[in-house]
Amino acid sequence: MSNSLKSLITDAYENGKCHTSYIRKVSPIASVAGYWVDLSMATGTPTPNYYVGGEKEATVPLNWYKKGIWHGGSVSPENKILHKLMLLGTTSVFAPCPFLLCDYLMYYPLIDMDNTDTQQFVNYDAVDNLSISTLPRYTDGVGVQAFLVATNPYVGGAQFQITYVNSNNQTHVSMITTTNTSTYIGTIVNSNTAGIGKYGPFIPLALGDIGIKKVIDITFFQTNGGLATLVLVKPIASTMTKEATSWAEFDFIKDKPSLPRIYDGAYLNLLAMPSGTIATIPLLGEATFIWD
Amino acid sequence: MGFTSIDNFISEVTSGKFWRNDWIKLYNGSATATVGNWYDLSQGAGNPIQYLHGNLVTNYDFVTSMQPWIVTTASWAYTPGTHLMTRTANADYATSFLYQTLRMTRGQIYQVVYTISGAAGTGLTVSLGGTAGTTRTTNARFVDYLVCGSTDKNITFSAPSATGGGTIDLVSVKPIYGGFIPYNDLTEGAMWHGGDVTPDTKHMINIGTFTNAAAGVPSILELVDVLGVYPHVRTDTLAVQTLYGSDAYSGNTLTNGETPYNEQVVTNVTSSIVNKVTEGVTGGDTGHTVCAKLAITNTFTTGIIASKAVALATTSYNYVYAKYVYLWIRTNRAMNAGDLSFCTDESANLASSQDVLLPALSANTWTKVRLDVSGLTTTDKDTVISVGLKAVNDVDATYNIYLDDIYWANWDGVLYNGTFAGNAIGWTMGTSNWAYRTNDVERTANADVSTLSQTLLPVTQKCPYRVTFTIANRSAGTVNVSLGGGTASASRSVDGTYEEIITCGTTNYTLAFTPDATFNGRISHVICTPLIPRCDVDTLPTTYGGGVRMYYVLDGALSNGANAATTIIKYTNQAGLDHRSSGATINNMATDTTYHLPHSGVGAGKFGPFIPMQSNDYGIQKVDSLQFSTAQATADAGVDVVVCKPIVSVPITTVYVAAERDLMNQLPSLPRVRDGAYLMLLIHTGGATIAGSAFMGYCDFAWS
């Protein structure tokens, strides 16, 4: 907890409790206007994220946080916040464009989107009687959201839903979501443009639910094609670019006073909703974190 | 008290007093939105989930699953891919039900709407609390008006025989004719903002919105705290529709005290209108400077004192359902019970009137007497044209009677049998020391302090209610009343009729009278009605309701007749003055599009998103009535009248361009978000927004 603006700034910039990371993401894969994309999978800095893991197994990679937007390591018992975020979309597909900085928590890889059976996720090792992985942060699930990102090309146009355990430990079923027809790897398949049952970037939850603790299964009602990973994230901050070649700068103390908390071990990366294909288009940025 | 400094803000937020909500709502209206109009996104799918205003059914369209519906046999099955519940014909029909327990009032009438497809054999039947509707054997959307029975508080679908089957969808149950339903943050479809924080104060800090729908911009999103709704005000009638749900005690005006009782000339009686100050009779109904006066000479004996012509069939559409009449009356001499009677008649001049005796009146005291008119048949109340007073006993004196507004109400609020009419059915009497007597219940002193209660009431937790009750024959001890397990009223130890404003707690949905061990006395005439929440009820009646605005939206449960009528809407303002008029003539747009606020649009007489108020008014305590100038052909169609408090407006100028507002520095306002607030969005479309267009965004809240 910070006591004052003065102590926060003094600690950060006079006592060295700050870190600035530099971002340059260039997706080699195309995207479609209006569909959200997961920039963690794009090449550049930080390094691309391939969602490696056992099939449909709850996965939290070892030291995952080192591969996301670096925020300065563990600072506990002090509190770390996002102070500033600057982004530059170098062409009009990235500007205007909304972005979401997320803390990536856990994922379930290698979901076969052609399989219309209910596909159970592996949250528990029955052989060794152990839980596989659980949420490493936001462990109560409050505020945790889910998206489904393509890891192989797909056709799309199918409906699916997930069964999950909410933050009250109740097992609920999400709203049925229609996938987009982008076909491209790195696209969030549950995001979509106008149409009934089309949402994004997150899978709408059941009545009254405010977060997810873990996901039980996923069911496609039609064949969709491709493979995907279901990702659980905690949205941290929103920002946006407005004009190509013009930096978007936000101070989360002054401009958007919210002081987004960054927990030790957070794997940070960006989601974006571009207005066209982002293939080979650089996105540049800086993120400054402070703590006291 | 909220944030005291930037330092305080930083300290509180970094200690965790912060909530970020990411939301998405679809405009899913039944047609493309018209440029320049306002629409209500509550009904739109997304996160939070869609909601039909005032619907008592949860998950009405089975959108995520069948929760919380219950099936009793496997003949009912949920199909996830289509969001539908289907019963397959089976011999188990007698025990095979699809049901959900609702919080309803037994004995009250509700509109039940549902859709059947794939009807098979003898079809399906809906029932409400055990009251069966019409068995349906065809595919269509159906409407039943059912009185909640005494079997349970369930809406139940069943098959009348083994061959019966079909698929159910889009189920709604709403109280008819506008009973007020308050909302809180747990009401279906509310945007979550971090839960209750009292004694801290919560503020909205940032909001950002964007869309990927090119036809969805430019647009304006208006975030409001929906305080509640008067559901399903019919559009297929041009009569005045009284929205009595808000406050049955002050009720709906039957006739006012500002016009004389001059329907007939009565010998030895002079009827006039007098200024209360000049006459020395201040008081009575709040805010009225004049009242009716009846000067009676001592040569008058008995019979009709005075009457006035009214037209209740058109001016008070629902009076036929009246249970109580509330009469403001003052006399300059004491009157015994039964000396006077209140009269209504469907013939002029009270020629064949129905009379109800008045209780005893103290001299020179304004009294609001409550008269039970439930014993009059509906055929004696549906076309009343004359109201007045009769003298039953000759008091042999010269005296004056003053009359102010006369109200009526149709029920005991959310309660069943609040008057203990002939029995105590519906009430739970804790132990044998509570006992039904004659139209009341009596408690005798006992160490056991168990309660007198009603459970599973249609009340909304965290919202205020007015509970009125009468204590009589009290000889010892005290009694208080509580709702939902919340803070109880003051303990009462004197005979009298009390109005208690209490907040429904979060423990249950029970109204309970709790005595102390020594309480000896009788309880009767209990009414419990909702008030508009989150608008400073503690300031009643002077400034309560400040900042509250109203709009109405086409009811999504039914198709609506295109209603191009004008509207007269009356309300009680923040100072308690009733029957205030809208500040301008409201011309509805001809529309049949769900989500639409038909009073918005481009052109003369179009207002949006809120209905303009009368000069000098800045708030609403309740909406009194609504009247359309023409009736629509579509039977059962309606609008929902919504009351809300605006929180913040955000314009979205361009597709993909997020509209972001910092409400601390950029637009310093830090809008207050109260515990229990039901946050939702209205949208003003600058483009021809097609159905399915998505609007996304986030809201940041912090508290201290």
C-alpha cells in the first residue's frame, strides 16, 4: 500500500523502484478487422508465446512471467503498479485500435475445435491425486475472464460454450458464443463483429458471475476446424491508439487514475482489436512499472 | 465520505479498494436502430447477461444453461446448442415438470408470456402457484393472465397427458398494471461494480467504450443506475393507467380536493373550495393549498351530503381492482364511527350507491382514513361516475367537513392477506402466543418472542419499503417490524397506525413482526410497498427522489403495436407533490422495435433519453400514471416505465476509437455509485445500428 503520491513517486524515481519495458510486437500472421487478437503470440519483444502444454491440461508455465512484458521482478511485500503505458501503431490498422493489457494466468492448450463432443479439461491428476495447476494469482477467480485463441488455422462459424467454476465455487455454463471466420492463428475465435451470439474479447459468463476459478470443459456444437487454447486472464488496463505514427501515452495515476496492481509473477501481454490485418505491422510501446 | 486527497486515493486503491469491470453489450433490437433515437441495452445479450425489465423469471431464455430451472423427470431436457427446454411425450406426465420458484404474491394477477415450438399431442400447460393457464397445443407465443395460487410460488410447465410435449422458450412473468419493482446489483443483468462498501463511499473513476460496428457510430452511451421499473404498462388502451405499485399508502388519486362536490344541490349543505390558510385548516394532503368544504346546517338530518361526478372508467383504469380507499377528511366536531359513509356509484348523484362507513374522527384534525372497499363487487367499481359522502346518523349540529385528495390502492403491497380478512392465511405465527382473532392477530405476553411473519415475498434486498400496520388493544410491551432480516423499525408500544420505512436486509425475503416478551396487543392492516431505492429515502418527503429520471422502453416480452400516440405521464416530484405533468407534450415515434425508447427521436415532441419534468422539478418520488392518446391494435403490448439516476455519458465518435473518460482529472466529477446500484447502459444511435452490434468497454470504481 502506498501512503501518498509523494512517497510513491519518490520511491519510484529517486529510490529506483521502477522499471520500464520496451515493446515491439510484429505479428507474422494476418488478422481481420474487428476481431480481437492475442499479441502474446506475435513475434518480437517480448518473445512470442506458443501456449505449450499438455493436451487440455491446466497449464501455468514455469517462470512464465519472465517471457511476458517484464515488469521488474518480485517486489513483495511492496506493491507494484502500472504507472505509464505508451503505444504506437505504425499504420492505420493499429491506429485507431483498442488494447487490453492482461495478466495471463493459466491456459488449456490443444483444444480440437472440430470435435463436437464435450472435451473435458484436466484440472486434476487422478493417478497421483494432485491438482494439476490452479490460478497462480487472483486465486479466488474474481475478475478472471476467459478467451479462446486459435493456435492453428480454422474455418469458424461454429457455436461453443464452456463449463467453469465461478468465484463462488459454483459450476456454471457460459453463454453460447459463435466463433468468427478469421481463420488466422492468434485470433481470439470467440470475438466477433455484429451478430447475435457474437461477443468479444471475453466469453460471456452466466448470470451474476464475476469471474472464473477454473474451466471444466468445452463443447462445440458444430465443427469449427483448427486447434485453440482457452486462456484465463485478469484484465489490467485498457488503452488505445488513435492515429498512426502518433504515440498514445497514458499515465495511470494522472490520466486514468486506477493504479493497476501488478502482482509478483504476473505474465503481462496485450490483446488488441485492429481494424485490418496486422501482419508484419510493428506495434511499439513502453510500459513503466513502479512500486513502494 | 469519499476520497479526501490524491494521497488518500492512492492509499485506498493500492490497498485493494478498486474494481474494474469489463463489459460487452449487444444491441439486439428487433430491427435496425433508427438514427437519433435512444435504446435500452438491458435486453441485449453480453456480459452482463440480458434481462427483460420486471421479469420475475431468472434465465428466461435459457441462454447459458437451464439454471435455475428444475426438471423432475428426464422427459424434460435442455439443448445447449439451441438454448431450449423440451419435453418429449412420455407416460410420466403426471410427475414431469419444468419449474422455477419465483418471489410472487399469492392472490395477485400476473402476465405470463412464453413461446412454444414443436408442440406435440396434448401440448403443454403453464401454471402459477398452482393456477393453471390454458393448455397450448400449437406453436406460438402465448399470453396468460394468472392469479398466483396457494399451492406454491412456482411457474410450472407440464403436460396434461402422456402425449403432451413441446419446446419452451422466452418465459416472462410480470405483475400487471405497473407494480413497482426495485432493482439492486444482484438483479439479473446488473453490471457488477465491486459489491457493498459502506461505510466507505464508492466512485466511478474511469470509463472507456468502443465498438467494432461501423454502423454503431457515432453514438452516445449513457450509464445509469436503474432504480426500478413499473413493468408492462399497456399500449392497447387509451385509459389512464395508474402505477400504484410504488406506494399503496399514498396510492392513486381517485378524485382531488381542488374541485367542489357540486354534482347535485343538497338542501342545508353548501359546497365550496376554500384556501386552507384562510379557512384555518392547514394540513391534509401535502402541498395542496385548497380543499373542498361542505358546510352543513343543523336542520340537515341524514342522507347524501354531497357528491361529485368522476369518470373512473377512463381516468383511473384500474380502480376496478381497488382494495382500499384513503380519504383525507377533517371535521370541526368529533364524529362517531359510522356517522358518515363514503359512497361510490355507477349512477349519477349517488342514486344507488355502494357505501362504506367511516371510522370515528377527532375534531379539527386532518385524518387519512383507510376504507376497505374490497367487499364491493368489480361490477360496482368498473364504471364509477359519482363519489361523495352520506350522513348515516343525524348528529343534530351545524358543522363543516373538509375533504382533500382521495386515493385508492388495490392491494397490500407485496403481502398476501395483510388485512387478515377472515383468517390469517399466508401468515406464519411463531407459536401459540400469536393467534388469529377477528380480522387481526393477537399476541399474549410470553417468554417466547417468536415472530409473526410472511416469507418468500417479492421484495428486493437492500431497497427501502414502507410498512404500515395498526396496533390495537395493546396493554404491555413493544413490537417492531423488519424485512429481509434487516434493521428493524422503532419498537412501538402505543395503539395506532404506523408507517415505518425500513430497508430490506440481505438475510431472507421475510417480513416479520417481533414482539418483546411482554407484548400484549393486536396487529392488523399490514401493507408493505416498495419505494424507489438509492435516492435518499431518509429525506422523505422533502427532497427524496432528487436526481431521479424516467423513461419508458418497449417491452421485449411481446411484440408491440407501433405506437405513435402522445403520452401524458404524471409523477410525484422530489418535494412530494403528486400528479406533476411532463414538461412538454410527448409524441411517441411509431415503432415496434424492442429496446426502443419510443418517446425519443428526431422531431417535435421527442425527448430522450429522459422524459422532461415540470418546471422546477428535479426528481421523482414515484410515477403516478401514464396515458396514451390512442390505443394500439396489438393486444397485450406494452412498455416498461423505468426510473433511474444518470451516472455518466460517453460519446463514441468513430469505429475502433475508444472513448475514454477520466472522471477524476479530465472530467472531474467522481460520480457516486451507491451500494446496490444496478448499472446499465442506454445508447443514442447516430448510425443505423444493426442488430447484433457490439459495444464494449470497461469501468473503474474505487472507494474510500
